[in-house]
Amino acid sequence: MLHSLLDFLRTLTTPDRLIQFLATVMTGWWGYGLLTGIVFAETGLLLGFFLPGDSLLFTVGVVAGAGQLNIGLIIALLICASMIGDWSGYMIGRKTGPAIFNRPDSRLFKQEYLTRTQAFYDKHGGKTIIYAKFVPIIRTFAPFVAGVARMKYSRFLAFDVFGGVGWVLSMTLAGYFLGGIPLIRANFEKVVILIVVISVTPILFQALKARFQT
């Protein structure tokens, strides 16, 4: 079971395998629906933190650049999935926050994920919703914590629009324009890691700045 899951996640983050998968198994609208559903699950369901958000979006851009997906359509769908997922996480936080914070650890869920996100939220406030889009795990739990904290929804939405649009556009367009370069394709995993590091650089800068100001 675990081996099958890991193999499926590897398919989602390997351009050639994803192209083959979309061409043979999830053809047409089924493929668009699958990718949209994965982004929604990672952002909207608390157990979706293990899904490969950043690398998936970059791979989607590469696949679109190869002519297998409509880049405009997939970007629009993934932005909607991200924002609807965030709304779901926010509402879960408002409705069931205290109960989930008291939930014991399990194989997939650990209180550490929530406490880490809570600390991030306490430090950065509403900007957490934007920053979190570029940080795995925190991306999944930030809307939930915002809901628990009773952030006004209009304020949450304003930050979420910037974060969701920026995250999807930056990752997919990077894959779209860079994916055809042979050097990028040959070192694909390293490129994805580099993109993630670049994405979180502003957050690290803010954290260091806050540290030296105290």
C-alpha cells in the first residue's frame, strides 16, 4: 500500500510519467479533475499535507509546456482549487478547531504540525496566509489556524487571493518556461528543491530580521 502511494506521488512529480499517466489513464477532463482535486486536498484537508504541492505545480507547468495541458485552463482551475481548499480549512478551524487541537497524535497527524503553524501565525499575523503558500505542511494548516484564531473572513480572503494566485502562477509558469531546457529536465528534482528554497527565502529574511530586532 505504502509502495503504491509513493509510486503514485512519484508519477505526479515526474514530467514524463505524468504525461504518460494523463495520456493513458486520466485523459481529458479526468486529468484536469485529478490535478485540481490534489491541490484542493493539500490545501483544504488537514491530512493532505503529504501531497507534493510545489513539485506538482512545477511538473504541471512542464507538462503544459509539452502541449499536454492547456496552461491557461489548468492555472485557473488550480487557483480555484487552492482558494476553495483554503476556505474549507478556514471553516474547519472555525467549527472544530479546539477539538482537533486536542486530538492525539496518529501515524498521519501530529500536534507538532499545528503548533508549528500556530507559532508561525503568531509571529507573522495575516501575512502568514501568503507566506504559508510557499512552505510545505504550514501551507496545509495555516487556513485552519486562521479559522481557529477567528480571523475576519474578509481579511483572510484578501491575503488568500494574493497567496493562492502567486503560488500557482509562480510554480506553474516556472515549469512552463523552464521545463523544456535539457539541463532542467536532467536535474529536475534538484530544480524543484531550488525553487522551494527560493520561495521561502523572504520568510527566512523576515524571521532573521525579527530575531535581530528583539
